[in-house]
Amino acid sequence: MIVIIQARSSSKRFPRKVLFKIKKKLLIDYVISRVNLSKKIKKIIVSTSSHKSDNELVSHLKKNRVSYYRGSLKNVALRLYYTAKKYRSNFFIRISGDSPLIDPKIINRAVEKFLKNRKIDIVTNVFPRTFPSGQSVEIIRTNIIKSNISKMSPLEKEHVTSFFYSNFTKFRIVNFKNKNSQKYNKKLKFSVDKKSDLKKIFKYF
């Protein structure tokens, strides 16, 4: 199973956040190192855009010998599809590049769910969400993107799985919940959407 980390430097709320340095380490490096702790994966690929705004990110990945793929800036669905096809993967784990504290145990749990039933289209922990933001894991069948991308709106192409969740009756989706879902605090957040988010989670680094 491969992991595709989707990342770009042109975030509107926090530009260049994946290149932001936290304690002498870039945010994207935290994501990669956390994912790397999972024993259930074979390869990590950072899927970014071919836009010049991501040249610095790609240079950093090259320097650190991290595999990457460059594709469409806004059509993330197409970019992820071509990333998976390049590595001949029928399924892939999708992780957001703004999740520097992603828990490898959650990745392991998603893979275990997948291995019990490989006929499913998506394994997820966000439908419904019972884990904090920044702990989202999705395993996606590569070909369902190809078969449905023409039906997606521009916004759905950017957010990818929102199309499948909106049309969930047409797909085989398996959701796994937080074992402490009754104690789930919706205000708890570990993703980095804006710079102020770093203040809330800085103590965890």
C-alpha cells in the first residue's frame, strides 16, 4: 500500500505552510516522518503541483530523496489519480500535507480494515468524523476517481472525496470510528490551516 501526501505551497489562508519551519524542521517533513512510522506502508509519495509556486517544495523533496509527483494545481483528484497510476497502485492512502501530527496507529487501523475487504471503494475515518482534524486517513480505490472525475464540480475536484461522500449510496464506503467517540471534542484540532493553528499544537512537536 502506498501513501500519497497531497501538498502545495499556494494555500490562501497560510501560504507556503508546508515549508514553514518548526523547531528546525519543515512542516512537510513532520508529516512524512509521522507517516513513515506506520509498518503497513511500502512507499510515500508527495503529490504536488507543476506550478512554479511548488518548485521550492520539489527541490526540498529531491534533496531529501522523497518521491514526488507533479500535476494539476487545482484538480487534485486528477493529480492523485495520475500519482497512483504512475506507481501502479490500485489503492492508495491519502494524507493531507497539513497534518504534521498524523498518528501512524490510525493509518495502521485503516489498512487493517481494508485488508478484511478489498472490494470496498473507500476506507475512511471522516464519514462521520470522530477523530480530530489532522487525523484524517482515507484509502481510495484508484479507478473510482477515473470513473467519476467527469461528474465532479471544480470544488469536488479540489477536495476529492467530498463527491463520494455526497453520493455515498453509489459506493462501497467503510468508516471506522474513534473508540472514544463519545469523548470526541470537535474543537480539538491538529491540522494546520492557518498560522494561528500552530500556537494551539506547538506543544506537541
